[in-house]
Amino acid sequence: MKLVVISAGLSVPSSTRLLADRLTAIAASAATAPEPQPADVHVIELHDLAVEIAHTFTNGFAGQKLNEAFDAVDGADGLIAVTPVFSASFSGLFKSFFDTLSVHDPDVLAGKPVLIAATGGTARHSLVLDHALRPLFSYLKAVVVPTGVYAASEDWGAEGLDARIAQAAGELASHMSGLPTGPRPQRDSFLSVTPFEERLAALRPVPEPPETHSAPGT
């Protein structure tokens, strides 16, 4: 089983790569459980491919390293995609990679499970997961796991991040291994609508039964 990790961090080291590594550590082991051998992991650092990605836009041909990255994604059983946030969206390098990938093969992500994650300087950008990343991968026909992970600067070392990482990585692992992703959620009581007539009838007083009088002499 093969897990491909795409990190769009620009610095070395980067918080984006750190988040990717923490997600990978759990997903790779969980995807092959109970086997002791974790999934094979292939990490793609996009900053190493920036020049080839730019050349692909100008000359229409992917370089050797970029083609190897495309092949890795094509052969993956699951994908972890992590980007830093710029101007309330994914980075241009991140988007450019998937633009060139979709030109190379429009259906390469079709049906492939993907875990989306992002890092940023403030929690105010957390909606990038649902407003930018999820629509992108849905358009590319990927199966995006329900839980995405956003890590702001204040999240590192704080309560809550570890639980989100474990939840998202577990969901990806379940999709990769073909297992159910967890128990079905309980039905929301607000979805069970009681007709207005029944509610109104419940408010009406119950009429008292009429009094019975015994006949004289009995």
C-alpha cells in the first residue's frame, strides 16, 4: 500500500511539512493495521519542483522530476495534501502543481482518497479547508475524507490538534484499506419534524368523561 504526501511549504523546515509528517505517521501505520509494516510513504516537496512547474506552464512539457511526482500520485492508494495559507486560500505553488497534474491526466485523482490540511498564522483562516481545498479536490473527482486539519501558530502544543490529526489520519487510513470509517452518527433529533397538528393537539386539554348517574332504586 502506498501513501503519497504533498507538502507545499516554502521554508526548510516548515510548519506545513511538520503537519504533513504528523498526519503521515498515523495514517501510514493505521492503513495496514494489524500488519506491523506501515504503508510505503512517498513525500513530494513542491518547493523542489517550483521551476519545473513554471516551465510546464510556458512550454507545455513536464520535467523529469515533475513527471516522477505525477507517477507517484497516480500509483498512490491515498494522498495527504498540505498547504500554507496565502491571502485566505491555498498557495499558488500548491494550486499550480494540481493544475499541471490535471492537464497531465484529468482523472488521476478520480476515486482516490485525499486528506486535506493547511497551516496559517491565525485561526481566522481555518475556513480555507472548506472554501478552497475541498472544492478543488471535489472538482478533481477525489474522495475527500470528512475531517480536514488546520493548524494555526497557536495550535502547536495546544489541546485539540492531536485529536484532529488522529481523526483525519484514521479516516484516510480507513478509506485506503476499504474499511468503514467509523460508527454511524446518531440521528439528529432536529431532523425528526413533528407535524404542527400533533403539537397543537398535545396542548389541548383532555376532555373529562361525562358523569354517569345511577337510576333510582338501584
